[in-house]
Amino acid sequence: MIRTVLIALSLTIAPLTAMAECPYDHQQAMSCADGKVWDKDSKSCTSATG
């Protein structure tokens, strides 16, 4: 019985701790087109040359 409660508790807490590590307004590009880089200030891909 105690083992079941501990397992249920750990399965409930695990996703909550994962969500706490990543704020809701966090965005990141997985990849940008060739010649572009991720600009964290504008939160978009921008030209890599300047």
C-alpha cells in the first residue's frame, strides 16, 4: 500500500518539476534556414551576416 502511494506520488511530481524548469514564455527554434541564426531577443531566425 505504501509502495503504491509513493509510486503514484513520484509519477505526479515528476512532470511538475519538468514544467518548472521551462517557463511558459520560453521559445526556441529547433533549426533555422541556411544563413540564418536564432536571435533570442527577437525570438526568431535572423540573417547570420549582420
